[in-house]
Amino acid sequence: MDDPITSPEQGHQKAEQASRILETSRTFGISPEQYMLPAQQQIRMLDPDGSLVPEDQQGTGPGHEYPIPEDDVLLKAYTTLVAGRRINDQNYALVRQGRMAVYPSSHGQEACQVGAALCLGEGDWMFPTYRDSVAVISRGVDPLDVMVSFRGDWHCGYDPKVYRVGAMSTPLTTQLLHAVGVAHAAKLRGEDTVVLAMCGDGATSEGDFHEALNFAAVFEVPVVFFVQNNGYAISVPLSNQSAAPSLAHKAIGYGLAGEQVDGNDMVAVLATLRRAVHLARENSMPLLLEAVTYRMQAHTNADDETRYRDREEVEQWKRKDPLLRMQKFLTAKGLLDEAAETQIAAAAEEVAASLRQAMSAEPEEDPLEIFDHVYTEPTAQLSAQRAQLADELDRAHGEAWAGTEEGTR
Amino acid sequence: MSTATATETTTFASALNTAMSDAMEADDSVVVFGEDVGTLGGVFRITDGLTKRFGENRCFDTPLAESGIAGTAVGMAINGMRPVIEMQFDAFAYPALEQVFSHIAKMANRTRGRVRLPIVIRIPYGGGVGGVEHHCDSSEAYYAHTAGLKVFTPATVADAYLMLREAIDTEDPVVFFEPKKLYWSKAGEDLSALRQQYESSADTAEADSPRVGPTGNAKVVREGTDVSIISYGPSVSTVLKAAEAAAEDGISAEVLDLRSVVPFDEEALVTTVEKTGRAVVVAEAQGFVSVASEITARIQERCFHSLASPVLRVTGFDIPYPAPKLEEHHLPDVERILDTLDELQWED
């Protein structure tokens, strides 16, 4: 007879996930707790001046080891980083010129944006937020198709299934559950798709953050939760969001591994993300990565950052700029010279120029399209409303402008 | 598989259960999940036996979190599945509303039709079963008000089967309201015949088709000449009883079962009201800003010149759902419907 006090009753058996964590931690020769808890310090490979941090000070250790990516990957990361910064600044300018309604800039967070795109394979998925335009573009989506939503002519301008990039999500952390669902469907079909689920620090307060991490751990699906902790949720600092030692510490409560990385260190971000994606795929389990970074500009153009943070703080973060650090590192490593720099800058300028040009053209929206995608077939009421609007447009613009016959325009 | 003989023992619950297993049999991408739907077969046993028959990959229990259920359904649908999710009770579905309103309803429109979410959200709803608080809401108006969702609610055993099959097959998300007071109602329906009827019916809304289709395809379930009583879901059986009683008083009532709130079959509504010249709308939900309000408004807009009397409504009162021992005072019953019929202007 089992001792009723010490033997687990049915229903109280240790979850399989826990034993999976146990197995994984054993391969590293550490306890499950040591594996799930973040390393003692933020993972960092580049100093703010761009020099390589000595290995024993990178924060790595057993179970928390992150090999530095290959030279060609580092160079690609830098190229993408420069383009990303240029896109951020171009869009900021377009908003000021009134060519774009709004743009939530990731200026300062580009290392996270680029890392998110480069860590994934072609068959993997990404679920971004409204601040992740650069990540989405870096994954290969046409910049103009990404900007459609900020210009204001449609909510989402690209086909999520073609790029395996979810529609950029505005309701916070709701997309994390979509990521879990995509991974779960893939798992049921025996595919090893990894899904990167992105959110910010403020979003970790939302209920769906909790539900997504919990579902992912229970379903044992390969989702990498990637939190860009940029210090503020619009105006509210992290201290108002969480009393946890770090956001990465939240992982252990769900039975998954968490890690914290210097989000302005392109090398460390890429190394930790690539390792997380690899572990997720190999072991079919989720991980949580918190990147500590900084939003250098206001939340959006509608925000006044001077009301909640002082210039001094922003200046301090400027010194940790991910671009400069990476540039210095790669130059010292001999991977970057003036000629290469010029070429990279020119390529970035080309992206900006084509974006500028595309955004200066007036979009050709069809007002009648607002009825077309609500249902696979329009209801009788929607057909009537469509006809009403067509008639209004005909009267406003001259006969048959919109066309009362379907498909005229 | 059920035998081919029609019996009086086919329940609403078994019709729903068979609809799901037939859909799972027909299409590997149909998956069923929610709270207690696996080993237990659901608190109402509607998913009974599905896990055993199709395995834990096809019918499974989730952690206890409705937003998580709806949100992961979105992801699964994005990635090629056809999720059928169960919300355990009407009011327990509220934590999922953000996923339903902001994503399930809007994803197709947001992505210009590129990402459609063929999700069915099954919700046991309504009262009349002595349920405690949070177990008896009629929440259909919230969903019907949200563009992008279809809202079905069967009132018969046959429709339980036919409409759930259709909900699972449709590319649009469907909120499927199951009147819980009807779960154990029985009818002489042969499930094999229903299966055949469904599978041989074209996906159109011809008059004799069982399909809801793009129009809603409401059904006249009782012919009459003096007044049209428009209803749906759990109220239809009550309305039919009232119509029988009214006939004894010399009033010939026509009864229209909407079946689908969205799409909304306005033409069937107009046809019956123009025929009878009087209309009463019956629904369990609170009347204020309700589906009944919408039906009433449409009748006014479309049938004004055919009306011999103001359109009246018999609905739940505008109160939070009462405690079990008081619910009989709240729910529309035969008496209240008959009283309302009396209030119509009958003198020419």
C-alpha cells in the first residue's frame, strides 16, 4: 500500500512538463530550478563601448550557455540593424509630415527587432505587436505593406500566411495565445514549427500573458515568448507593472525556463534568441526571454514623454545604443570597414527612399471594400448597406463613380 | 453509429454529439477542446465519447481559462485547424470576450479575407433549468452586435444536428448557442437520416434546404393567419405551446423560428408579418437593446403599412438573471405570451 500522506493521489501527479524540465536540466548537470530561473545576471556579450565582454562575465553558465553567432550572421544582423534604424527614422519623419497617421517607433530597440526576425526559420511563425514593424520588415514583409495600417488605409496590409507573421496586434498579449494555438496545431500535425510571441513589459500585466505561458507549458509547445522590456508602458514605468525580481523570473511559475538579456546588445540578443528557438524546437517546450532595452522616442507622436521621464535618462540610454555597439564590435573584429559601411548605409537609404516614395502617393482605397471581408458571403443587410454607400458615392462623385454593379470599381 | 430507425429517444444532446463526431470523422482538421470536454465528456455530456473515439489530439481538456481557449483557437484556425470550442456556461464565456470581439470577429476583415477563422464557439445558454447565478444568461445580443460573427441557435433536435454540422463547415466564425433547457428534450429524429439530409444538401439557402446559408433561412414552424410570433432558441417551444392555446381562443398564430440571429432572415420576417398584419417577438433575454428590439425595429421599417397593431415584445425583464426559485417569474411563459396576444388591437 502506498503511504496516503507521501504518495501522490491521482490528479496530483507531477505534471509531465515538470519531468521534461527535469530531463533538460539534467543534461546541463543543474537542478530544474537552476534551469528555469534566469542566470544570476543579464546575459551580455558586448560592453557599451562595443568590446567583447570576457566570457566569465557574460552571465552565462551551465544551462545558460549562448554561443556567439557566426560572422556572416553577425554581419547580416548589423546590415538589418542599420536598415531598421533608417526605417524607424523615416517613418518618424513621415508622421511629422502628415503622410502617416501614427507610428509607434522602435528606435533604440532595433537589436530586439532584428534578433526576432533573424532567429526564426522560414517555416516558423512570428506574432508581433504594433511596435514591431522593423521585426516584421526584417522578416521579409514589404515595408509599404507594413505601413498600410499606420497610413490608415487598411488594418493589415500583408498576408500573414505568406510570411508566417501574424497581423500586428494592438490588444496587448492577445497574440501570445494565437502563437500558442499555431504551435499547437503544428505539433498535432507532427511539424516542428517554432513560434515567436512578442510583447512588451506593460503587457505582462495582462491576463492573456498568464494564460498563454500556462497553456504553452501545459501543451508542451515550442513557443518562445520574447518580452521587450523598454521601461515604459506609455508613461507608466516597470515598477508599476511588476514586483517580480525580473520579468524573466515569471517563467518558473509556469514550469518553463526564463532568461534576461541586454536588449541593446545585438550579439547577446541574437545568441539568446537563437538558443531559445533551438531548445524550443528540440524539446518541444516554451521559453521566456526578457530583453532589457529602452524606447528612445515617445510612445507615438501623440505622446509627450517629457511629462514622465527626464532628458538625462534618455541621454544615458543613448550611450548604450545597439547600433554603435555593434558597429564598434564588428569593426574591431575586422568584419566591417568603411567601404562595407558605405554599402550598408546606401542599402538602408534605398529602403527609406522607396518607402518615402510609396507613402507620398495617395492610396487608392475602395470605400466599398469595407463590406467585402466581414463574412465569406455578405449578409442581405450588408449588401443593402453596400448599395447605399455606392449610391452616396455616385451622387458625390458623379454618376457610376462607385458603380452600382458589383465589381465596377 | 445510431441505428436507422426513428425513435422518440433522440435527444438534443445526442444530436449535438453526433454532429461533432460526424464532422470529426469527415474532416481531420476538426478539433474539439475546452473545460472538462475530454474524459468527462463535458458537464452536459455533449462531447461524450469523442476523446475515446478520436484520441486526445482531437478532443482535449485545456487549462481552466476561457480567453486561453478562444485565443488558442484563433492560432489553431490560422494554422489550418477547425476548432470547436466549448464555453462551459453562458456567463463563463465572458473572460473570452476580448478574443471573440477583437480577433475572432475581426480577423477576416482585418486581413482583407486572407485569414478566415472557421471557429465554432459552443455556448450552453438560457434559463429554465434551476441554475444558480452565472449559469442562465441569454448573452446572444453581445455577439450578434459584433460584426463578423455568425450567431446560430437551434430550437429542435433536427436543427441541433444540422446547424452544428453547418457551423463547423462554415468558413466564418460561429457562436453556437445551445438552449440548455432543451438538452434532454427528445424527438423522433433519425440521426442517420439527418446525416444524409445534411450531407446531400447544397450549401445554398433554397427554401427547402436545412442550411442557414448566407440568408439565415428562418423557418415557419406553425402556419397561421392572425398574428406572427417571432422567436428563436429556447423560446420557440414555449411559443408553440402558446400558439396552441391561442388557437383555442380563436387566434391563429403563425410561428417563425429564426434559427440564426446572424445572418438574419429579414425576408422571412417580412413575409410572415405582411401575411398576418400583427407581430409579437418572444425571447428570454432582457428586452432592452436586445435581439428582440432589432427584430421589432426591422418590422417597423419594412412592414409599417401592413401592421394592424403595434409590434409587442415578450422578453425577460431588464434585471440580472434571478435566483433559481424566482426564475419562473422572469422567463416568458405561455400565460405572458397569451396576455400579450390579447393586448394586440383585434378590432378592425
